[in-house]
Amino acid sequence: MGVTKSPADTAPAPQRTLRVALSDPTLKILASAILVSTLGRGIFLTLTVLYFSRFVGLNAVEIAVILSVSSGVGVATSYIGGRLADHFSARRLLVGMVATQGLAIATYTFAGNFSTAVVLACIAVGLDRGANATRSAIIARAFDGPHRVNARAVLRTVTNLGIAVGGMIAGLALLAGTADAFRGMMISAGVVYILSALHLRRLPKRVDAPRHDPATPAPKRGISPFRDRRYVLLTVLSGIFGMQFGLAEMGVPLWISQDTSAPEVLISVILVINTVCVVLLQVPLSRGTDHPRRAGKIVLTGGVLMAVACVLYAAAGGAPVIAAIALLCGAALLHAFAEILSQAGAWGLSFELANPLQAGAYQGMFGMGSALGAMLAPLVVTATVVEHGALGWAVLGAVFLASSAGVALIARKASTAAVA
């Protein structure tokens, strides 16, 4: 007698994996809120720079300063957000940060000069980084072992979907091309953030830091993450490898448009390749990274793939059109796998090597590394790829490989110490 399969059983593997993961109520709340907020983020990212340029009248240097200064603020708020999540309700903090970020995004439309734009950008980016650290602290408390990394992988998959759809919605404002269309869409993005904040109010109380009973001795919280040399080094090396995001956002588009014979439409194709890979593979390729040794090996594999991707990107510079397209697509595919693997391994290590009594502070410090990498990426990419071409690609490939090897060494020593 045959067995009738449910629709979930017959769904494609990635879709089935997401459905199983989202059966957890806490993860379902986080994922649905992120899906809503990243629709707004996709709109915001697509329109902001163009809005400043076309309708506020800022030049390229002023926009670059805004991005750099606001990223610098994000480095500090990453730690502050995580630290606060150890002392106050992480749920209320996250709701407040996301809602206030939505208000800041909506008020971008009132930025009429450089100074106002800097202030608003610092508020929005600072709150975004603080919220990310608080969210990581919530994940560290709400899940254990492999479920933590799986939660991060699911949320990253949802994030990519939301940003992609938000970017397409923003295309309506681009088609209209008017200041009113841009403003209306950006205000909508802010409202969407506020709606997602309201949904986050449903998170359970267990995601907050345990309350201390005054009648009992205070538990030893261990050393500060700033004094944990191993974790500081992990944060720095992961932040260095995280510059590959800036490479994808800035270096690759400039390289394609200025230094290769490939058509500029390939920039969009490469974005699609990355998005599809992350959506389909981030969750399955993140399995097992709660074990430090395996996490380190996965990060090292990502470093090797990233180095090879840099070689292919460089080779496309002097190639004919068809060869350049093939090389760039191959590089983009390896880049996407490197991104997926490096993120999965880094998440596992960031959770497993952290002091659970200071989950917020440790996740906040790890977020500082990501924010610092995002801040430095434009400068590093300009100083290497933009200024020196193929030689710059070689330098970047070596940097990615060295940083991933360092992470792998930390993971191996951590595994050895745990066994001993």
C-alpha cells in the first residue's frame, strides 16, 4: 500500500528545509519580521544614493563621506547594541531600534543638505548595526548548537529574498524618475520597518538575558570580550574577510564597466547569481558549523574559492567579450560559494567560542568586525582593484586566503583545547 506524501514532503529540498526550520515559533517571528523590514531595506538601498545625488545635489565625495562616517558609527553601535542586550530586555531593545530606524529612513526625504544627510545616515546605520547585534544575542539565547547557525542561515536567506523584492519595487520610483516618487517610496520603506518592529513584539521572554535574583550571589560573567584574545582575533580576521561584500558591491561593478569588454548588464546577472546561490544553498551548506574544527575548514575552503575568484576576475580584464563573460560568471559563482561558506563557518565560531553569560557583548564585538570591514572595504577596494587592476586582484586574493587560514587555525586550536 502506497504512502501519500504531503506537499511539504514533495517540495524541493531548499524549500522543504526552510519550512522545517520555520516551524520553530521564535525563528518564524524573526524571519517574518526580517522579510518585511528587508523589503524596506531593498527600497532604501536602491534609491538613497541616487536621491542624494539627483535631488539633494550632493557630489560623489560628499556621498562617500556620508557612507564612511555612518559606517564608523555602526562599528561602535554594534558593540553597544549587544552590550545593552545583556542588561535590558533584548526584545524591547530590538523593537525600539527597528522602529526608530524606520523613522530615520522616512526622514531621509527631509535631508536638504550634506550636514542633515550625515546626521540621518549615522542614526539609521547606527541603529541598524545595533539591531543586528541585539538580534544575534537573541539567537544565541533562543537556540543551541546547530540550531543557532541554522537560524542565522535561514534569516540570511530571507534577507536576500526581501532585499531583492524591495529592489524590484524601488524600480517603480526609478521608472517615474521624479523627486516625489523617490520620496514616497522612501517614506514607504520607513513605514515597512515600523510594521516589522510591531511584529517583533511577539518574541518570547526567554530571549532576554536571565534576570539576576538579588537574594543569590551574582554569577561570574567571565572576562570581557575585549580581553578574550582569541575572540578578538576571530573578529578581526572575519571582518577582513567580510570585505568581500564591499568587493561585490563596488569593486566588481567598477571592474566590469571600466576594465573589461563585458556588457554592463552583466552586473545585474552577477547579482542574480549571488542571490539565487544564497537562497538555495545558505541553509544546507551551513550544517555542521557548530563544531569549531569543521567551521574552520569551511571558512578555509571559502578563502580558497575567493582567491580563485579573484584570479578569474583579473583574467577577465584582458579577455575578449565571450571569454570575459564566461570568466566573470565563473568568478561570481565561486564568489557566491565563498560568501556562503565563510559566513556559515564564522557564525558557528562566533557562537561556539563566545562566553554564553555575555552573549550580547560577544555578539556585539563580532558585529563590530563586520561593521569595520564594511567601513574599510571601499578604501581597500579602491587602493587595490581600482588603482592597480590585476595586481590589486592578486593582493586581495592573498588577503582573503590569509584571513581564512587564520580563522581555520583559531578553530583547530579551539577544537584541540576542547578535547584536551
